[in-house]
Amino acid sequence: MDYVYDYMFHVLSEYAKLLRYKPTIPERALEICSETLACPRVGVHKTFMMELMVKGPTNVSPCNMPPPYDALAIQALLERKANAVSQVELWEKKY
């Protein structure tokens, strides 16, 4: 999972080299920012849009997930697994 974004960037940049389309801005185009979309709203709609507005870049990677288990839980899981395997081996020898 560490290199997924590197790979995605590589694929997109290589694909972009193949494109021949040159984007142009129409004559009467207007630049719209998120504040422009939120300002005409009233009440709950405006509050909701202002809360969800991105105020700046984040310093956190999108894929930082905590480990699913703590050390004691992993140890207990491994012990149960080892006990189950040994129990099955005993049953195999017995029958």
C-alpha cells in the first residue's frame, strides 16, 4: 500500500504524455471558488457547505491506519491459533 500513489501518479503521467488535447479556456468563462458556491446559500445549507469546505492542505497521509490489534491481542490470537493447530494434530493422531 506504500507505493500505490506513486504507481497511480506514474500511470497517469505516462498516459498524459499520450494525449494530444490542449485545453483552452472559453472567452466568457468565470473562475468559481468554493466561497462563491456557499455564499448565496442560506441557513443549514450554508453552514453545511462552510463546514465541508477545504481550508488548506493536510499534513497527514490518507492511508495512515492504526494497527487492527494491540500487542496483547495479537499474542492471544497467535496462542489460540497454535492451540487449535495442536488440538487438530492430537485428534489426527488419536483417530
